[in-house]
Amino acid sequence: MKWQGRRQSDNVEDRRGLSGGKVAIGGGVIGIIILLLNVFGGETGQTVGAALEQMQGGQQTQTEAAAPLSKEDEEMGNFVRVILADTEDIWSKIFEEHGMTYKKPKLVLFKGSVQTACGGASSASGPFYCPGDQKVYMDLGFFEELKNKFGARGGDFAIAYVIAHEIGHHIQTLLGTSAKMRQAQEGKSEAEANKLSVALELQADFYAGVWTHYNQQNLDVDDIDEALSAANAVGDDAIQSKMQGHVVPDSFTHGSSEQRMYWFKKGFKTGDIRQGTTFEEIE
Ligand SMILES: [Zn+2]
């Protein structure tokens, strides 16, 4: 992605130097289970927070003095600021075209663990959006995991896609889709509730595609492949077959690899937010 020298957003809160210390449960089996529950977190920060609290058994992490960021950390921070600025510009314009006003969210970079309006979370949660404070939370270490454990090809646009997906959840919050979906989940069987969750997640992938459509002038040749490879790697079927050796479609909460790539591509091709009809089409 062509990002150097372009506008950077002021809405990134960089808490990486103020890490709450190393979180003992950051990796290993528990980390993977949490990641499995919550790849691209969506809006389940609360559940993860509760799980983390239980596993930590009330253990407090010490806040350490600010540690300086490496050059690479600084550069990644700048990249994220440019991507967030791109989402602000593009979504402001799309909202305006539909007679609405876009409210810019914040993006929090952290290392280790973080407190949010949806509860506490760690890097193992994967990136997520918390509707309670309208912030996206990301530990950039997730992308190493995506590459090393989940076989994504990596690249800067994999990160851009994930940010755009989380911003997609912000769009759904602004449009009231998330609240409607949660209401619709009430009283439903687990399988039915999961289907609604899949529709919400695939719509966030669709919105990531729409954003990419309006960002074409900044794309490098490999960028779409990088996004699709990330979408492929985080499909529920891909994760389940990797983690448990078999696939249980009723338990999908984010959609299969094929679905995630399909909806990203549809958004990218059409650039039309009205065509993100995942709730009508996912049966
Ligand atoms: Zn999501």
C-alpha cells in the first residue's frame, strides 16, 4: 500500500509504551482458545474480558514505566494512522452522500493487555471493536500470529483489511445494525444466533471491501491478495480444522473462508453500501 507521506489520523491512542506489563496468559493454549473464540473480535470484548478475569484469578498486572518504542513500532504506528485517516475520509464521504454524518472512532494500539468499556482484554483476543466506547483495539502482534499460526501471507494490506473490518463494526453501530442484530438474537437457538453473528461479521468484511474500492489509487499490486489471504485464514472453517481437526458449521460466528472472501470482494467490486445484504442472504 502506498501510505508514506500521506495524512495521519489524530484518533490513534498509542498505549504501547504504557503496557500493563507482560500478561502471563498472552499465548499458549489458552491464548489460542481465546483467539479461536474471538478472531477479529467483532463485539464480543465483554465475553473475552470475563474469561480473562477468571483465568487471571484476580491477579493484577503492574503498570510499568513507559518503555520507548522501537523504530519498527513507530513505523507501524504511522502506517495505522494513515489507514485510519483513509477510513475517516472515505466513510465521511459515503455517509455524507447518504445524508448522514460520520462519527470518527478512536483506535487504540496496545501491547499485552488493555482495559476497555467492554471489559479487560489481552492480545490473545485478537483485534476487536467495542461499541461501548466506540474504539477499535489492536495489538499488532496479532499479525505475526496470523502469518505464523494461521498461514496468511501477511503484508501491510492484511493489517489494513483487519482495521477496515473493525471499522465496519463501527459503521454497523452507527447505523444501528448491531443493536438490531443483538435484539434479533434474543430467544433464538444457539445455531440461529450464530447465523446472525455470521451475517454481521460478513457485512463488516463487505464494508472493508467497500472502503478498499474507494482507496484504489493507493493500492499496490499485491494488496487485494493480501486482504483475501487474511480473510481466508480467519474463516471459521479454516480455524476449526486447524484447531480441532473438524468443522462444525452451526458453531460458525464469523463465516467460512469462502464467504469472507466473497463479501470482501463484493464490497470491493461494487463500492455500494446498499449491497451488503448479508442478513438477507445468509440462511
Ligand atoms: Zn468482526
